[in-house]
Amino acid sequence: MTQLISNKVIIGRVEKVDLPAFGIKNIYAKVDTGADLSSLWATDIVEKDQILRFKLFGKASKNYTGDIIKIEKPNYLLTRIA
């Protein structure tokens, strides 16, 4: 929960965020102030011909639309996490 103390904003562990590039508003996101990168829940991820295609979230999420998002190189980075 966001709170204003003096002229500083105090944020909580979870905050509502917007992803305007994807037309998404007011979704809850976990805050990690020490992180260098962020991640999103994506499904049906395919990279072909230097185009990354995926759907945001999964069918179990109330934010799932089934829309396929396409991002061209060099605007994405693939990382394998074990």
C-alpha cells in the first residue's frame, strides 16, 4: 500500500502497477527494491526469426486476455533460469 510520509513515498511489498505498452492497468506486482531486473508471467513463449511471441499471464489469471504480444530484436533478452 502506497503511503506519503513527508515528501517521501513509502511503498509496500505489493503495489498496483500499469503496463501501458500492453494496455494493462491496475495489476498487482510484488516489489523487490534490490532487484536489477523484473519479470512477468508469460505463457506460450516462442522465439522465431528474431521475434519473440508470448501471451501475458496464464489462463488462471484474471488478467489473461489471450492476446499474442510480439517484440522484435533487439528489444528483448532471453535468459534461462535454473
